[in-house]
Amino acid sequence: MQHRKCKVSLMLIAVLVLGMIFMVGANVRAAYIYQTSTTTGDIFRYDQDGNAAPSDGNAGAVFVNGVSGTVHHTALSSDGYMYFSTFYSGNAIHRADMTTGVVDDSWSMTGLSYVGALTFGSDGGLYAGVYGTGDIIKIDTATQSKTTIVSGQSANDIVFDGNGKMYVSTDAEVIRYNTSDWSKDSFSVAAGSGEYLYGLAYDAGKLYVSNYYNKVSRYDTDGTADGWVANTSGGARTYGVAIGPDGKLYADNAVGVVRFDTQSMTPVQEDFFSNPSGTTGYFVTWGAADAPVPEPSALLSLGLGLLGMAGYGIRRRSSLR
């Protein structure tokens, strides 16, 4: 009787787990690419296939609607918020709900004098490049307190490598700081003649640097170019770059977003999406809107395992009779 109860319990659990697969299959964490606009004050959202994914009530690909000022960068927090910086008339950092795209009016930091670069560090702090003062600051989003970590350093973009290093791009070069004491080390990538450096992305020990004049180059952690170069075409300028969930490099060329295979040393441009008429894209960020849930494949494995255990129990019971 005890064996039968155990067998029945295992089968019931297996059926429940397999049922969960169908319930959560449509709710697996969805990845989106977010694009800022320097002309409309909107933040756009597209899915992994390049299809518009607006928030409820918005048209086209609009996720955050009509922000005052030029929207520069976005940074996605682990607690469900998108933080974004505004330039020129905005001069502030705001945040929006990652599910609805609604701006949280209870949270904002104003008077920061041209906020450009914005990203989260591995310590959970929000790092911002304040172009007007030439400082890089760290913000505690819970208290809205800020600390200057590097003075006299302009920043077009900032990226962390997860190994204690912070990379900062300026028009003329990319430099690197040690996060232990915020000292500058010997790393440097210099812009070529007539070039201006903008967006940064870091992945698998490689640093990607966008050039204002339609080029993205890749470097090792010692600052040596490894020969991977992506030439963007069909756009006005190359601004923000980001590594997508597929491992490809996505680049904003002002009129849309294009992507390149990072595994090929001769990357070919693939058009991903084009901007709505009258808008100029700027920086891009990959992230998710939904809370992470177990993958269906993991649940399937668990369910099949439990069914297997139940089946083994049945066979063993039969052989003992």
C-alpha cells in the first residue's frame, strides 16, 4: 500500500509539472531591445525579431512616451525599472516601469547638467556621466544620493566588464578605471584622425567601440585591436552598441538598428529594423520586461524524470510479485 501511494504521488507530481510547462511556456522571459530617440523624446521597444513591441496605449514601437528633453541612455535595473537620462532641456535622470512603460513621477534626479552615459555596475549602483561638469557619479537609486567617483572625466558611454574594470569612452579615446579605488590604469584605445568614439559593449573578454563615422571595432583587454571590424552602411552616424541575446552586436546608425555576427572576422551587416519616419535613434540596450521563470525545457526534464521514477516503481513492483 505504501509503495502504491508513493507511485501515485510521483505520477500526480509529474502530471502537475508537465501541466505547468503549458502554463508558463508563453511567459518565459522575453528579451527586447530598447532604443532612445534624440528627436521625439520617446523610447522605442522591439522584440528579438525586430518587430515593434509598444507598451499598452502607445502606437508603433513607443514604450516610453514623450519625455521632456533629448533621451540619451537607458539602464535596466534588477528590480523592474528602466532608468534613462535626458540631455539639453531635460538635464535629469528618470525611471519607468519595465512592464508598463509608465514613468514613475515619484523618482527623478534633476539639475545634473547634461547627463549622458548611464549604466548599472555589478555592485547595483547606477553610474552616470555628467557631461556638463565632467564627472562620473554613482547613484544609490533607493536614496537618490550620489557620489562623485571620477572628477574631470567626460563620458560618452560607460561599460563594466564584471572583473573590476570600468571602461569610459570620450570623443578622443577609451580609457579604463579600476573599481577598487577608481584609479586610471594604462589601458587606452585612441580615436583615429577625424574619428569620434561613442558607444561601448563588453562581452566574453572583448570590448566593442563604435566610431561616429560608421564603424565598430573590437579590442582585447590589453587595448589591442583583434581585427574584427564592422562597417555600418545606410545610416547617418553610428552611436550606441549592445550585445544581443543571440551573441550578435547591435548598432544604432541613427536611421535604424543593424546587427553583425561577432563570430565571423568578416562581419556582414544585417538590417534589424528601421526607425519611424522623422526620428533619429541614438543608444540601444537589451533587456527583458517579464520576470524570469523556469524554462519549459527544464520543467519538461523534471516532469519526465518524475514519470520515469513512477514507471520504474511500477516495473519493480510487478517483478516482485
